[in-house]
Amino acid sequence: KSILVLHGPNLNLLGLREPAHYGRDTLDSINAKLTAQAAQAGITLEAFQSNSEAELVGKVQQLAGKRVDFIIINPAAYTHTSIALRDALAAVAIPFIEVHLSNIHAREQFRHHSYFSDLAVGVICGLGARGYLLALDYAINTNVET
Ligand code: DQA
């Protein structure tokens, strides 16, 4: 099994950025925990962060024809804006879980809508960094029909 974790814009600042919303864990520490959890299950995990919509779309497009079984994605601000990234995920048709550290529904109105949720296998939000680990547990232990 192979899993790709995608982190959107500003998530490279985790640990420093608005800790009340996003916690104190850095992106590196989150990726390290995910990698350890995947390794324990004998699964390959790649993590990729970008502040650029074009790079994220490109990364998803490259998956066409590759054996990636699951994507875990926190599209960050692109959650609320990016039809392009949504369309890329729809194009490659790889099952994905949408993760947000904060509870986007308890925040500003503009964060309540996601361009991804209706396509996602599931959505986890508000559980902080643990949300990624819970999503990975699901991805490891579930076979989704595609
Ligand atoms: C976020 C929530 C988004 O609204 C925000 O733009 C982010 C992070 C989260 O993980 O809580 O950058 O996706």
C-alpha cells in the first residue's frame, strides 16, 4: 500500500502559526509521526507541502497511473477556494480523506464551505494533529472501492 499526504499553504509554519487554532506541533513532527505509523504497518508514505496551488495540482496529476492507494489532504486555505485542486483529485480518482487541524465550522463563515468534502471518503476537523493520524489509521485499515 502507498499513501500520499498533501499539505496546503502556510502549513509549513505550523508550530509558530496561530497555535490557538493549529497547535504547537510542527509540520516536520507531524510528518515524522505519520511516517512512523505507516512504517509500522509496512506502508510507504510520502508527505508533500506547497504554498502553490499549481504545485499541488501538479503533484496530484502526477499520480495518474501510479499506485497510490489513498491521499490524506489538508488543502488549508485552498479548501475554500480551489476548484482546480478539487478537479485534479476528481481526475485521478484516488480516494482521499480531508483533514483540518481546526474545527472549520466553529470559525469564520468563509471557512464553513469546502470544495473537497463532497468528494472525500471522509472529513476530520477540529482534532488537531491527531486528525492526520486518525485519517492514516483509516487509510491503512480500509479498502475503498474505486
Ligand atoms: C485549515 C483551516 C483553513 O481554514 C485554513 O485556511 C488553514 C488550515 C486547518 O487545518 O484547520 O490554513 O485547513
